[in-house]
Amino acid sequence: MVVAQRRGCHVSAIELYPIHGLVRYSQPWSRYDDAVIAWGGVLAQAMIGLPLVAFASVFGFTRFPLVNVVIGVLGYYSIFVAALNLLPVRPLDGAKAWYVLRSLYERRQPPRQKREGAWRSYR
């Protein structure tokens, strides 16, 4: 939601479901903005899971079953969903998100020079 607003999109709704969530926003200005918004969702999901997984890795699970369930669901499951969401399949964010890397790669490449006389036959 934050990334969509920073990219100039109007956020109309946030829908949370047991397995996933959706942010409804207006059409971004460019395909690049749409990809940056997709990465924002993936990074937000990872920001929820990584601290909990780090806690469980350093300190181990607790003696409280409910806390362990929260760590497992919000930690490990969130990282799994973030990774799954990066698959380049149409309804997932990965279908849009990988455009950023391709765009950055193309910007770093020198422009191609037009070759003169490409159709000239050699004898």
C-alpha cells in the first residue's frame, strides 16, 4: 500500500484473506511503477517473516505453544508466501516484479549502434 501511494496510485481497498491479501489501487503510470509496487508487496511479506524466523533460529522455539504457532505461521509461512509470490505466473506478483530487473539491465547496456551497409553484398 505504501509503495503504491508513493508511486502516485490511489489505494481503494486492502483485502486480507486467510492465505493471501490484495491491495486494490489505480493504474500505475508505467510498467516499471507496477513492477516496483509488486516488489513492495513481496518485501512487506518478507519483513513480517524474517524477524520471526531470525528469532526462532537464534533462540529456538519457546515453551509456549501459541507463540510457536505465531512464529510458524507469521514467520516461516510468510517467507514461503513471499517466495511463492515471486514465481513469474500471471496472478502472482512475480509476473510483474521481474520487469524491474530486466529494465535495470537494459539501462546498463550501451545503446546498439546502427550498422551502415548491412545489406551490402561482399564479393
